[in-house]
Amino acid sequence: MREILSLGVDLGGTKTEIALVKRSLAEPGEAPKAIEVLLRRRTPTGGEKGYDAVLATVTELVRGVAAEIGIDTRDLPVGVGMPGSVTRREGFVKNSNTVCLNGRPFREDLSRALGREAAFENDANCFALAEARLGAGKQVREGVVFGVILGTGVGGGIVFDGKPWGGLQGLGGEWGHHPVGPWRRQRNAPATEVRDVGAGLSERPQCFCGKMGCLELYAAGPAVERDYLRRTGRSARLPEIAAARGSDVHAAAAIDEMLEAFGRGLATVIDILDPSLIVLGGGVSNLEFLYTEGVERVAAYVLNDELLTPIVRHELGDSAGVLGAALLSS
């Protein structure tokens, strides 16, 4: 079994984390081995200072770690996970929350600075890759794992046979920008027949992507908080809203809309992809009722008379992004 070192970079909107890992590459027929994290570093991304500052931040982090272990950057595989993606045609960043990167050739510039090509993937793909190989999805490594990010936004990543699948246009897993609402619910749906379901999902503002009705407008944490504010005139954080839904009709309605969007959205993913396992990550994934009531909503809308797809909590926590990035070079 051969051991290699690789570096993962989790490039976020506010902070950038880097991890040096040692991996054992399994030979054909051998079970994959866990990786060992040798060191980690974290620093502000510096996006407010502009493109050149972000490029310098990542370059200096990688060079610093390489110097510390006595390896030339040209000999150190580097993988980068970041929100958004890189266009297939021009190689420019798009849809990044570090907005100074959008429209710029960050992958090319970083690779030039390091003296070797760096691997790039969407951060949700990195999350899904880490959970598929090392975390909640490792028991279905040879199948299809759909990784879900539920936090300030809604994203997803697909891993097939242990490798991320970005798709022809880099859109693989982007379920958060699938338009799902508003709609009128079917009163005979099993998950809704015991409640006064009302008129269905409320209107939401236009998504930043330019479309209306995106799942992210209903299922992301800030979306639920904005909905509660609209209903009550009061601000509250998502955990407070979730805790109050037994006594506050407005909190119950806001959570109900989130669950409805979650159920319909994941049912669509299952109908199209039929993954071996779905793993949830991000701050919203800590809501316990997603794994009970949320699964019931999915079951109500999936095109089958039973739901066999495991929908589980992440195992790697905040480490998934940077570990997934480190795995990109294999």
C-alpha cells in the first residue's frame, strides 16, 4: 500500500482552512483506508480586499505548509473546494459568495503560482466526497451518495463510485436552485392529510440566481427566518422558531413550509437520481425533525409506494469540506 501527502483547501466566504493529510492508496481489491490529518491552518479569506488578496492568501497558506514539511509546492497535490464553480469553457469562477472571484481565472492563477495544477470542486461536492469515502456514506462507497448542504444556502453534491460527479456544465447536485414553489398542496398526500394545509407555499422574493421559487428560498436557514419575520414582524433565529412551533402558529407555519419544500425537493432528487444514500450537512441539518417529519414528507412525494433511501446525518462535521478537497487529487 502506497502512502501520499496531499493538501486540501476549503475556500469560504469569510475564512479559508487548509489541511495536510496523509493517505494510504488502496490497491485493487483492498478496502479504502482512513486518512491522517497532519496539520491544519485557518485564516480570514480577505475577500473584502479584492481578488489579488484572496489569491495571495491561498498561495501563502500552501507555500507555508509546503515549506514547513520541506516539500516543493510542485510536488504537493492540492485540491480546492469553494462555493460556486469554474466554467468549462473559459475556466472562470461563477456563483461564488466571495464575489471578487467571479469572472476571474482563479484556478489558472493559483496553479501558476504553485507551479502545478490544482484540482477544483464545488464545496458541496467536497462535502459529499468526504462523507462518501470517510463518513456517513462509506458503507455504500461503490454506489451513489447525494450530499446535501442546508445552511445559509442550499447546495448538493453527487459522488458516484467514490468520485465526485460535477456534470457536463458543473451543475451536478444543484438542487437548491430547482424551482419548487409556490404551489397548492394535494390534500390527499399522506404527510399532509392530518393538517389544515391551507393554500400552499407562500410567494418569496426573487432568488439571487435570477429565478423565482427556488428551493433555497424555502429551506435555507435565513429563508425560514425571513418568513417568520414576514408573518410576525419579529426577528428570531431558526433554532428559536423550531422550538416555538408547538405554541406559536406562525413558527409552525414557517417550519411547515420548510419541511414541505424539503420533502418535495428531495423526492425529486430521488425520483431522478435514486441514490444509495443521502447525507445531510450544514447548520439546518441539526434539526432533529428533518430525520422524522422531513423523511415522512419525502416519502409522501417520492414516486414509489415506499421510501428505501437512507437519509442520514453527517459524521465529519466542519471537517468534511477540507478533507473532501484533500481527496480531489486521487
